[in-house]
Amino acid sequence: MANFEAVEASARSRAGKGVARATRREGKVPAVVYGAKQEPTLIALDPRFVLRELKRGGWRSRLYEISVDGQTTRALMRDVQFHPVTDQPEHVDFQRLVSGERVRVAVAVHFLNEATCPGLKRGGVLNVVRHKVEVEVDPDHIPEKFEVDLATLDINDNVRWHDLKGAENCQPVIVGRDFVVATLAPPTVSAEQLAADAAAAAAAAAAKAGKGGKKK
């Protein structure tokens, strides 16, 4: 199951642009936690946390447990607004997660046993079509990742939705087909290599023709 990262936040009593500006003057980033048919919770975040998450990337699919005055809320970070000039984060939106209410989340795909994969050992290339797969899932069963075992795959084999490990409780957003996640493509040949092979073949043919034309 997925891990929830702890986030310390402080409460904000009121909404509005003026209050948000005051929060930023205090060195905090205003934020809101919404959803699950509950009133929005207004909070303020340490800007170092926000900048760290943005730098890490993948923040839209990371799971957080936000602590405010001893109360914890599980949430997904859905949006960040930036200052139009400085590009500094000005506001963060979180979606509240509640057991029994499915949410949409993108789950990363991890590939295992690349070193022993028959197709890769023969020079094949792993062509990843989807590094992440978007699914709908209950918050209690959000997987940390999907896994693909490459140990038995050969050139021209495909990895499809049904091959993913860890997807048992998930419903893919793409419905109606067993879509491709990755393929093992044949070895790639560069234009330079093709030209070199053609030149070698031409030279060999010319040498053979020359030998055949010699009189004894």
C-alpha cells in the first residue's frame, strides 16, 4: 500500500485575498483542503515544504497526511498557483481523501529484472508507453506503485494493463480495452550502421566480381 507523507500545517481562520496576502507576508503559503462533502479546511504551509515537493516532481500523485492542531487529514495535492512575476508558489489546493470514496490518481510503473530479461539481453529496447497509469481507487487501497516483471519477456512481447502487479483494487481510467503499458522492441539500428553495412556489402560484392573476372 501507499505511504502517506506527514505534513505539518497551521490553521487559517478566514478566507479571502486579504487574509491570503497576510499569510504570505508572515512567510507562509496559504492552502485549502477540500472535498469528501465537507467544509473546506483553510491552512498555511511552510514554503520550504512546497518548494521541496515541486522540485521532486510527481507531486500530483503523492499522498500526504496533513496535521493541523492535532487533527490529521489524508489528501492529494491537486494544484499550485504561482506568482506571475517571481514564479513563487502562492496557493496550494489539496483534495481530501475519505475511505469509501474513490479518487483518481496516477500510479507510477516500476520495471523489475531488466538485467535478466531475455529480450533486453538479445539487444531489444524497452519502449515505455506509460510511465504512470491513471486509475480510480479507494484511498484505503491506493498502491504505492505498479510493478512489471520482465524476467520472461522477449523481443516483440507487450506489457498490458492485466500484467501490472498491485492493480487488483484499481479501475483504470481507460476502459474497454487491455491497453499497452510497454513493449519490447527489436534492436535499433542507426543510419550510420546501415550505411556501413551497405558499404561493406558493396565492397564484398565488388571483390567477388573482380575475382570472378580474372582469367587463368
